[in-house]
Amino acid sequence: MRRINGTALIIAALVATLAALAYPVWSYADRSGTGEANLEASTVATQWGPLSATDRDLLVKVRLAGLWEIPAGQQAMERAPTEAIKEAGDHLVVGHTDLDRRVRQVAAQLGVELPSQPTEQQQGWLRELTEAQGEVYERKFANILRDSHGKVFSLIASVRHTTRNALVRQLATDSNQTVLDHITMLERTGDVDFDALARDAAGRSTASPSGPPPPVPGNTPLPPPAAGPTGDDQSSTSRPSAPGTADINTNRPEVG
């Protein structure tokens, strides 16, 4: 009986050892539920590269933006409470009409279904703008549209950074230029509440702020040395953007 019990203990110890050795291999192989697994599960192959769920989400959001921002821009041009609002509305109409043509072409090539109506929230924004008058309308127009552009800006940057699809990458590049142009024009109205934008973003953030410590009053630090190339060869041909310009170049190549 003692011999049997001893054998059983040895077998149990061997099984436990093998299980401990096998667990890391099994846990590494089973990646279900991870970000990488989710990416691959939602991705389909196309001739222009893999198309992920985030890629498709960008197509939908670009389409939705045009569906409500074109009428919002038209309304601003017609009501024209100030020249700056009218000009911003003009940029919305021109930019999103162009982007809508591009996104419909890309979606057709990739087989992605696009919506035909704005979301309930976007329709609510349009109703809110329609009902507003005078200075209230100006502030609502500038801030509702500036906030929506700022939020989609981060999605565009993320897709432009991570997409493996050539068509989506080009659309993200086009969208980035157009959205930045619209942000610039909306801010030029002078009606954007930057404090409200910052507080809204802070309320949605869970990360602790980072950065250098706050400046000490009366203590002006010495400027750091300039960053630039070293050596005698200064043969670069590109030039930096002109200082003080607020216009964003939205010229784009045709969609292939």
C-alpha cells in the first residue's frame, strides 16, 4: 500500500510539472479576447490591403459628417450673421461635398455600406442650429461644429497611423486636411469657447496629466539651444511653412 501511494504521488507530481510547463505555451497560443485577436477577427482582405473595423468606421463617419455638415454650412451661408460664419459655412459645403464624393468611391471599391441619413444626434444639432437666432446662433454654430470636428480629428489620425489599407490611408490623409481646414475656419469666427472644449475633453479623460512642472512666477528659464542639422552640408531643398498663416492647403490628388 505504501508503495502504491508513493507511486501515485510521483505520478501526480509529474502531471503537475507537465501542466506547469504546458500552461505558458497554451496561454500564449490562446489570444482570444486580446486587441490583436479582435483586430484580425474583424479584418477582411482586399486588393488594397487588410480592411479593419476601424477603417470601416472611418468611412461611415466621413459619410455621416457630410450628411449633416453640408446642410449646416448651407444654412450658415444663407443666414450669414457675420462674414466669418458665412466663410466657415462655405468651407464646410465645399470640403464635405468633395470628401463625400471620395468616400462613396472608396466605399464602393471596398464593398462597405454607407448610411443615407445623419444620426439622431446630428439631426438634433441641425434642429438646434435652425431654432437659434443672432449671436446665439453664431456661438452654437462655431462650437457645435468645432467640437465635432475636434473629436473626429483624433479618429482620423489614429486610422492614418494604423491602417494597412492603401485606399483608407489616402482617404484619411484627405480627411485630415479638410477637417483641419474646417477647424481653422471655425476658430477664425472668434466664437469658439476653448475653455469649454478643454473641460469637456478633461471630463472624458482617465489619464493623469503629464508634462513639465508649472512655471514659477518671476523665473524666466534660459532658452534651450536651437535644434538643427550639424555639419557644413546644408543642401536640403524643402522649406518650412510660412509663419502666421491660418489657411490650410486642401489641394488633394484625385482618387485613383
